[in-house]
Amino acid sequence: GEDVEQSLFLSVREGDSSVINCTYTDSSSTYLYWYKQEPGAGLQLLTYIFSNMDMKQDQRLTVLLNKKDKHLSLRIADTQTGDSAIYFCAEVRTDKLIFGTGTRLQVFP
Amino acid sequence: NAGVTQTPKFQVLKTGQSMTLQCAQDMNHNSMYWYRQDPGMGLRLIYYSASEGTTDKGEVPNGYNVSRLNKREFSLRLESAAPSQTSVYFCASSPMYSNQPQHFGDGTRLSIL
């Protein structure tokens, strides 16, 4: 099947905002997810958005969904060094969770 | 507050050896999953169990077998390990199958020489 696409790397300065982008494939996906993976650990669910929403905000995290372009983004405000990790978007396709390749976020002082 | 527990955390095997990776969840979830993670490829679904007593193939099932031992436990078996199976393996669970957020274990790092 088609890939869920993400850029591989993003580098930001501490205190700036980070925006991680994702292009998904299935317009009928009802939920879209963002997961965070820290070194040596499993995936931690960060947030998700239902397909009938355009935006969801949860503290420093803002998810934007553009269904027309099948584009999902995760904005992290006031990025901290503890936000350094790999971020995966995931869509539900034929009842299965399909992951993007992940974006490695590096935060520098 | 364990969530999803995987054992072992690390393992080195020789080509042709067999091994079973164990996974247990304490969240009373119905559905469980096995993924492998390879560099630049995200996570790929190997097998899943939508409910106790059922198992189904995912995207990359060849070379693997699974057993849903009970509601808590879902094991993954490599009958004859190959170097191409060197990967990080993750187990996950969710309350129900489909459209449910999945909770992941910390992974098993498997190297096959």
C-alpha cells in the first residue's frame, strides 16, 4: 500500500516551536494518531484527532488536520530538550494502524 | 502500573535457532499486536489478535508464528531465525480492535548472527 510520509529529521532551538508534518493516504481514516518514541523505549501515545475535527489542542501540543490534502501536523510550543525523540504519525487503514517512518526531533540549546 | 511488559529486552541468536518473545498486558485489553521496527521503515505489523482465541496475519508474517495464550499474553515465535529478522520487536495492546489507541511495551532488541 501507499506510505504514510514524514520528513526524517527536524532540528529546533530550545524555546522555539516545532512543527512535524505527515501526509497520510486513507481519506476514510476515522482517527489519526501521534506517538513519541524516546531512545530505547516503546511508543507513547501523545495525542490523536478524530477525522471530523480540524484542530485539537492539548497543553503545548496542537494537531492540525487538513482532510482535503490528507495532511496532518503536530506543533509543539516552547520546545524543550525533553522533547527530543522520534515522532510517528499513524492512520487507521482497513482496521489496522499504519505508521509513518518517523521524524527525529533534535532540540539544541 | 506495568501496562505492556515484554521479555526479554535483548537477545542474540545464531541463524537457525528458535526463540519465543513474550508479551503480557495488565490493562484487560481485548486486542494485542506484534510489530517490528527497522531503520527508516517505521513499524510494520507482523500478527495481531483481535480478541482472545483469534490471531491473524499482518503485513509481514513470514517466518513468524504467534499464540494468544490467554487474554493477558500474546507470544511471538521465530522457528528458524534468519539475519533478516534482526530488528526491534514491539508488542502492543488496545481495548478493542480497530480505531483504538494502542499501548506499547518497551521492545525486544533481537540480533541474529
